[in-house]
Amino acid sequence: MSADLVTVIIPCYNAEKYISEAISSVLNQTYKPIEIIVVNDGSTDQSEKRIEAFGDQVYYLKQTNQGVSQARNTGFDKASGQYICFMDADDWFYPDNIEQKMNCFKNNPQIGLVHSMVDVTDDKLTSSGKYLKGQRGKNITQALLNMELPIPCPSNALIKKEVLEKVGVFNVDLSTSADFELWLRICQQYEVEMVDIPGIKYRQHQNNMFSNKRLFKKDIQYIIDKYAVQSPYNWRVFLHKNNFSLVLNSIKQKKNAQAAYFLYNHLKIVLKQPIIINKYEN
């Protein structure tokens, strides 16, 4: 086994429209060697057919539907690489994505995670012109607590396997915010580096998991309950700058009002101060 082997884990649930492009973008990486593990999380569409078309170029696993966090963890249990990437089935890698990130690890052995800029696209991978840029540093916990996207998009992170063995993998009780909660654990102990060019294309479409407000509000409640007590001041800042903005936008756009008011009520408690908004009435 190569000490520099990278394992790309792709959880897949009903992603027949995108999974072939995702896998192909990994196979086309300038960096070698790469191991690809695809975990079919109980798909009911033609995802399996698309995956099997790649033959022995991918290590294919199947499980009953257990959610994206468990699918990622299932892949991790089988990973041989010393560097791990959890790629969403609807994302796409620029050809030099992994090479650029591996160069960062070689230049600084203290790094635990490397990410890059993210090219936000439409359903057809056409760039919107919007690029997400995160943060770097020895400890970016403060950035996580005070900025919107310190490590944008889970597909974007390349992580040392030893880091995940130490801090743990994805919390199976979370879905939309499981990556955020993992970043918190990693960044409290390891240095993070960033490549200042786009490494992946992130599709925005109606089936994105983050669009599910029911799952989002569940995850936010968990994170508030677990982390607000540890750092109440910083979490008040984070919640105010980010999730409160999401609440206001949801209400102003007259979308997902029920989830928005759920978050509003929790924010009001955590912030311990009055929050004035113009209530949206159906």
C-alpha cells in the first residue's frame, strides 16, 4: 500500500443523474494513486447501474438506506488510503484538485486538513460566477464560530486518515450539518490549509440536502445544545451572524416559514436578548 494513497469516498443515494460525472472527475485526476469507494445508500433509481459501469475502477459497497453520515463512515471503514476525501455524488473535481492539496501536506506535515475554493454551479455544472473561499490557520475554530463558510462543502476537504482516527468520523445523528460538526472537532486540534484556486464544482439544485429545512433545524438544535455551553459568547456571535441571517432570509422570501420560526425560537433563547423581526403571516 502506498503511503500517499488517497481514498475518495462517494456516498450515493438516488444520484443517477450525477454519479457518473462525479466518478469520472476522480478518475481524471492528475494525482495518482487514488482509491475510489462508492457507497450505495439504498438507492431506488438507476444509480447502481451507473456505478457498476465503471467495473473494477471503483470499490462498490451497498447498504440499506441509513443516511449520508453512515454511508460516509461505511466507506471510511474500508478505506486503505492515508488521506481521505468524502465527495458528494453530485459534485465534480477539477483535474488538479487532489494534486494541489497533496502538495500542501508535503510542504507542511502539521496540517490535518486541506480545502480549496469552491466553484458554485447550476445543475449542468455551468459556473454561476460565485466562488466560495474559506479560511486557513493553526486553529480556525474562531472562524467556524464567526464566519459563514470557513470550510465550504464537504467534498472540498482532504483529510489525513490519522486525524479522523483520532477525532472520530461523522456523527450519524446529524445529516445536513454533520460536516460542520466534524470540522469543529478537527480544527480544535489540527492546522488547516487552503488552496487559493477552485478545486471542485458544487452543484446547486432542488435536491441538495441543505434545502431540507426539517433536517437542518434538527442538526442546529443538536449543535446548539452541545457547543453553546462550551463557548456561549462565540456561539452567540456565530448564530447571530449566520443562522439568524438564514432565518431572516427564509421569512423574507416567505419560504420554509415553519423551519425558520423553529430556528428563531432557539436563537432567541441562546442569544438571551430580544430579536425584532417582522413576522411573516401565511
